[in-house]
Amino acid sequence: MPVILAIESSCDETSAAVCANGMILSNVIANQTIHEAYGGVVPELASRVHQQNIVPAVQQALSRAKVSKNDIEAVAFTRGPGLLGSLLVGVSFAKAFALAKGIPLIEINHMQAHVLAHFIGDQKPSFPFLCLTVSGGHTQIVLVKDHFDMEVVGQTLDDAAGEAMDKTSKILGLPYPGGPLIDKYARLGNAGAYRFPEPQIPGLDFSFSGLKTAILYFVRDNVAKNPEFIRENLNDICASVEKRIATILLNKLSKAANLYGIKDVALAGGVSANTGLRVALQNLCKERGWNCFIPKMEYCTDNAAMIAIAGYYKFLKGDFTSQDVAPLARMPI
Ligand code: KG4
Ligand code: ZN
């Protein structure tokens, strides 16, 4: 019954979790609000705040799980992909903890962990399944053949879906991070009010840069005619943009499911917290008779519980990492 401490520090969330025998006992997430003033994550500030947050986050995770440092049998940590300075804090902490306690280290790929968040709890997808992983840095359709046998069958050629959400919110003059605000205003708006273009990209790949430019010109032209345009139509703009992003994502997911004959489909990553996307996927699954897997809100955005569950499956395989491991800004699945 391995008791695993997990650390996540790939971007701007410092998170620590404890799991025992694959059950999550605690999941502490310290958000970094300092970036709001800059309209995006400032890497240098992120790593400094991780340094301040990491020890209290781990202490809280241990105390909420009611386990002591001496009960921990392995340390799982995010090796990449992510911001190098941010990753370095988590990797260094994990290495020091494992060295001090004489226990194994387990490196985890952050994007695999988003997918493996579906193995927290009782309702688990069956292999092979498709996972649409949509975050601030990635947009991927992943064919998941086993816990660590994953193939990216479609991905974005430019911006990620979360980036499209965040950039839209910036165009609309909303603060960072924009995704949750687009979600909030979209709930009050009419998704059919404005029609934004769907990019015509062959195969299973995505592109969001053309949509971003279309939104930018649409807003600029309308504001030139009516300076109050954004304020008067914010809810409808957010609802229409959100609907278009969800349609782009789900059309490709449908295509992939047909191509691979898959019936279990899952959503993962920060954008999977989006209400419109969650509802649209649930409806699509009902229509097609697919089994739908959507993570709990706390496991959508970056969190260490998903690192812990991934660590648990690696522990069972005896797949450990040496002390000379270094973080990787880029780390393919
Ligand atoms: O997975 P994540 O927490 O971090 C990365 O690994 O990138 O994803 C963050 C992204 C951001 O772009 C954020 O705006 C978006 O997820 N996001 C949302 C929502 N919550 C977070 N986008 C739309 N609706 C939401 N409710
Ligand atoms: Zn993430």
C-alpha cells in the first residue's frame, strides 16, 4: 500500500498531494495571484513564488492526509513540460525529500498526468480511449492504449485552446486568467449572437490563431462604430467565442472517435473546467452512445493529485528515477 507524496509546479500553481494505494488523501493547490497585474504568467515571478509556497503546501498536504513525513514511501514530481524555473523548484524539492528519507523518486509527464486524472475515483475509462487534453499550453487528442502508452493523434499547429480563451479575454479588456471569466459571462449570453470562423485544417490537428485574429478584427471594427460595444455585448461575445472553440474541439474529437472506433471519450486539462465545453461533450456522448469521462473541477486545472495517481501506477511497475534527473521544458508524451 504505497503512500506517495506528489509535487506539481510546472506553471503558476504550486500543488502537493498525498495518495495511499491509489486513493487521494489530500490535494493542496496554492494559486499565484501575482501574475494578474501583468496580464499573463511571468516565469521569473512564478519560480520565486513556488519557492515560497512549496514547503507550506507540502506541510498542509501531509497534515490534511493525516500522514507524517516518515510514512511517505515515494515522491512523484512533474519533470515537464512547463516553465523551466517553475519546474526546477518542484524537482529540487522532490529530490531533496527523497534523498533525505532514502525513498524512490518518480518522474511524471504533466500531460500524461492530465489524462491519468481519470483514474482518480471509481469511474475509470477502459483502454483504448480518446482524451481531449486542452490546457493553456497544449491542445491534444490522445489515443490512450495503456496508463503510459499514449499517442498524440491530433494537436494544435499554433495556439492552444486555453490560449485562445485567454487572448480573447485580453482583447475584451478582461483580467488574466481569462478562461474562467469567458465561462462566467458566456453563461449569461446568447451563443448564436455572432458567428466566428471554423478553421479548415485537414486531419485531426487544430489551429486557433485565425480565430484569434478574427475576434480581434471583429472587436476592433465594432468598437470603432460604437465605443460601448464590448460593455453592451460582453455576454454574447463570450458565449459565441466559447461555442466556436467547443465546436472546433468536438468536431475533431468526433472525427478521431470515428477513425479509431472508440466509445470511451475523456476531457482533461484546464479548459475542461469550461461549462460550455463540458455540457457540449456530454450532449455529444449521449447522441453517439459514447461513455463520457469528465474530471471533477479540482482535477481539471493543474493539481498534484493527478501527479500522485500517475506516480502510483509507475510505483506498481517499479519505474523509478535517478537523483541526477533534471526538469524538461519540452517533454513529449
Ligand atoms: O491545465 P492548466 O491549468 O495549465 C496548463 O497546463 O496550461 O490550464 C490553464 C488554462 C488557461 O488557459 C485557463 O484560462 C483555462 O485553462 N481555463 C478555462 C477555465 N478554467 C481554466 N478556460 C475556459 N473555461 C474555464 N472555466
Ligand atoms: Zn496543465
